[in-house]
Amino acid sequence: MIAGYGLVFFLLLFFYDYIPRRYVYQKAYQYIYTLFEYLFFAFILYLNIQTKLLKRIVGLCILGFIAFQVTFYITQMDAKLDAVPVGIETILIFIFIFFFFYEQFLNVKDQFIYAHYCFWICIGMLIYLGGNLFFNLLANHLDTDNFWYTTYIIETVKNLLFAVGLLIYIKSPETTLSNKNSKIPYLDIDLT
């Protein structure tokens, strides 16, 4: 999932210069970027949250945000950047991360929380979204050409934390049915 996130956003950023400079195309690109970012982050957290009620809440928020994003795109034609959807995206992802941490602290395991790959991804999302929140909220009122370079530091930290999460995911043993402790005894009888 993280590799897919990296590939999609690499392509979105790579082809940004090839988008026609007309305002409609630039605005559509920004809304698509925000929507994909939210969907990737929310889906990663959705996969790692185990409680059914919390999964339903996350699923409903995903659908609600998609509907909000479409209606906001249609109704707001004069904004330079989609600051309101970015703010709502950030708040929702923070809530989902809180759900994940709540669930992890509730279920005490034999390993530390930082041994879970999603912990590092959540920390990366917190730093990235929290560090860029005020830049994005104020983007329509500031000269954004001078400020975007400062967000590269936050983006780099996020990418490093995602890489740590990816390495932990690769190194963690795959849990399959054969690896799980089962209460059913092994009753294979050899009749040869």
C-alpha cells in the first residue's frame, strides 16, 4: 500500500508541470491530489484498525469526505488552493490515527507499539499533516511561492518515516493460519 502511495504521488508530482496552466485544470489537479492523499491515508488506517465500530466510522467518514470534496469543488470556484478540504482531511486523519493508537494501547501485546509498521506511518502522517496544516489553511491569503520550500523538510521527514514503516513491514513475519496459535489440535493421522 505504501509503495502504491509513493508511485501514485510521484506520478502526480512528476506530471504537474505538464498540466495546462488554465485555472480549471490546476484546481481539478489540487482536488484530485487532496482526495487521493486522503483516500490512501484513510485506507491504510482502515486496514490497521480492528474494531468493527471504528472501521464503520472510518468508512462512513471516507464516503462523507468524498461527497464533501465533490460539492466543495463544484461550489468554490475562486479559491487558489483547496484549503478547507485539506483542513478537514487533516482533522479526519488525526481522528483516525487517534482511533489506531487507542486500539493499540487498549490491546496490550507482547511487542512494543513501535514494532508495528503502522505506528511509523501514523507518526509520518502526523508530522506531515500537522506541519503543513497552517501553510495549507493560509495558502489563499499568502504569497505561496515563498512558503512551499519550507514544506519540503516536513515532506522529507514523512518519507523517511514511511520508509521505516515499510522496512518494519518487510521484516515482520507474515501472519498466516499456519503461524497463528490454534486451539484446535493437530490430528493428522499417518496410516502408512
